[in-house]
Amino acid sequence: MREFRNIAVIDVGKTNAKVTRFDMRNGRESDVFTCPNDVIRTGLYPHHDIERMWAFMLESLGRIQAATPIDAIAITAHGASITLVDADGELAMPMLDYEHDGPDSLAVEYDAIRPPFSETGTPRLVAGLNVGAQLYWQMKTFPTEFARVVSIVPYPQFWSMRLTGVRATEMTSVGAHTDLWNPWKRDFSTLTDRMGWRRLMPPMSSAFDILGTIKPEIAAATGLSPETPVFSGLHDSNASLLTHLKSRPAPFSVVSTGTWVICFSVGGKKIALDEARDTLVNVNAYGEPVPSSRFMGGRAFSLLKADGKAGITQADRDRVLGEGIMLLPSIPEDSGPFTHRKGGWTGNVDSLTPGGYLFAVSLYLGMMSATSLELIGADGPVIVEGPFAQNRTFLETLRVMTGRDIVTGGAGLTGTSSGAACVALGRDATIETGADIVALAPDPGLGGYIARWRQAIAAT
């Protein structure tokens, strides 16, 4: 296989997007450009500003190319999103913001036709978090616009299509709680046939496939070689998982943190998943089913308005642990292991210092993550990716609750962007990330605090 060194990674998260250069030889990213992933509130429904994002991508690719020639482009993007494309390769309808509650207006109708959890590994989620619910609502509510749809294209593959002109589907994207995929049969679910959507699905690709080279007009706009190859793209959390699939044996688990905290169990204990507690089956880059769980941890941190840079003193720790000042789930209420449970504080939270408040919030996020791991039978070391990997309190809480080693870091070969770049290595290549066990010294009072948190939940 051809060797690619400098990979331009397009990484579209729900809150922000970035374009970066990833050097495959030294495992480092550089030339990082970021842009908010804005939602437009006018028109048919709230939708993402696709054209602004496209302009940002082209500008960033051009700036990277001007510094260091790009060998290939890899793409990763958030889940719960799909694009509806017309015959000309343009959007037939805006890309729905999955947090819009429009699909809930047809929930009863949709629930009557969606496949069971046993077929898809997809729990019933609110708003547009099930892509099938999005499509059903768009088709029924806007039939004239939907009639123009020629292709239903997963979000990562939309960007690879914009770059190459080639339409494709890919398993990590269509298998991320969409209701559209049967992970055990590696085929579309019965819903796609019932609704006549299978004929709109482009050919299946692998995340490791090169779809084509960039269009001539893209080369002209960015300065990239017209022979620059573009990989198919994959779901962002599965990009984070890929580096670990390539670097360590099972069992292990991954906690990918961002707007969502997504937990994966690889080779863990056999356990029956509970769809009512936001567990699900994802599909990894090799097309294999992976027990998973999730909650909006990054969104919770934002809503709780903790100061992530606040210093945490021993007095802060002693006060929170000693007085049992704790947050009970859930915030937000519509996701996670305690879905639809109204969260709230116990104890005098208003009197905490900024450091004490950060400590209490971090404990909550750690306990929620550990609970999510328990629900999917996670075993082996726990690998933490993303912003929470820098939060010692979060890591210490995971260590106490799981009783297993906590792993972070590595020589750049961790995280969403590096995972996306790793598709350029091919299916069978293995890597060494350099990630290692974190030395932690949890507070002796943490175990008792966690026990009280569990008791408080059980009692209400």
C-alpha cells in the first residue's frame, strides 16, 4: 500500500470543527484550524451551516498545503446526522440539527414501525438522535422537498462526496444508533426496506477505502495536487477507538470525551444491554459490533458552568467529600444511564469555592462514566480520550469505581483526528501509541462518597 505521511484530517464535532495536519511518521498533529459548528435557526427547521463549514474546510486545506504538501485527506464527523442529496450532489434539504425536537411530533407513528433493539442495537432516543426518526419526520412533514432526494448520505461521507464527487455509505456512520443498520448481519435494517430507503443508500464503503481524488476545482481552490486521495470517512467516536484496536489486545474499554462521553467495551464481559439506560451497539471501523454507552458529559460540564482552570485545594476536597455535596443525575435529563431522571444537588453547593465546585462536578462526571462502563460489561484497562483525560478528579473517580488501570496520553496517536488519520495505514497495520497507565492517588474518602451517591440514587 502507498505510504502517506502528511494527512489532512477534517474533524467535525457537534460543537466545533477542526482541520489539522497529522504527521504519520512522528504521530503529531499541527497546523490546527478550528471553527464553530453553527446551527441556523431559520428555514424549514434548525440546521447546520454547511456552506460556512465548507468554506472553512477549503481555506484550512489551502493554508496547510501552503506550509506542507498534503498526501491524503481523512474525514471524521459526529453521529446522529445524515444528509439528503439531490441529483446534482447538492443538499435537497438542510441537514437537521439532531437536537431539534421536530421528530418527536411523529414519535407514536415512528415507534410503530422502527425495528426492535434486538435487531439494531439502537435504543429509542429523543429528538433526532435516531437518524431513522429524522428521515421519517422529514419525509412525512416535507414530502415535496423529500421527493428531490436521490441519495441518503451519512455525514462523514457527505464531506468526502463534496471533495471527490463520489457518493458512499460506511458502517461506523450508518451503524451509530440510527435504526438503519443490523450490526450482526452487517446489512441495512428492515426499516430501510419498509420505508423504501435502501434504494437511496449509496454503495457501501470501508473506512479504509479511498473513494477517489479531489475534484479539479478543489485542487484549484486549495493548491492541493489534483491527485490527492480522499478516504471514505468514519464516525468520530469510532475514529477514537481505531487507534486502540490497532495497538492493544482485548479486553479494554475506551471513554471518548467531548460533547458526548461515549464508552466502548472491547472484549469485555458478556452482558445484556439495557436500552432504557442509553446503552447501544456501535460498529467499529472493521464492521464489528461493539457494546457502547453514552451520556452528554461535555454538555453537562458546560451547563454546570464549572471553571475548568480553578485550583482544587485539599480543603475543597475535604469539604465536598466530608459533607457529601454531590450532584445526582441527570444533567441533561435526556441521555445517559439515568435517562429522564431530574438531577439536583445535595448539600450546600452554593457555598463552595470555584475549586470545590469543579471538584464536585468532576466527581459527578466520573461517576456517570464509570456507571456507563458497568452497563456494557467493560473489562481491562480504561483508556480516556479527549478533554476529560486532563481532569485528575475524573480519572481518580474512574479508578476507584472500576478498580482497573486508567490509561491516557501517548505520542500523539490518540484521539479523534489521529484515529481518522490511521485509516491511511490500512486495515492490517498495527501501531504503538505510547499511551501509559496514569499514576493516581485517589482521596481515601472517595470510596465512601461514591457509595453514598449510589445509595442516594437507589433511594429516589
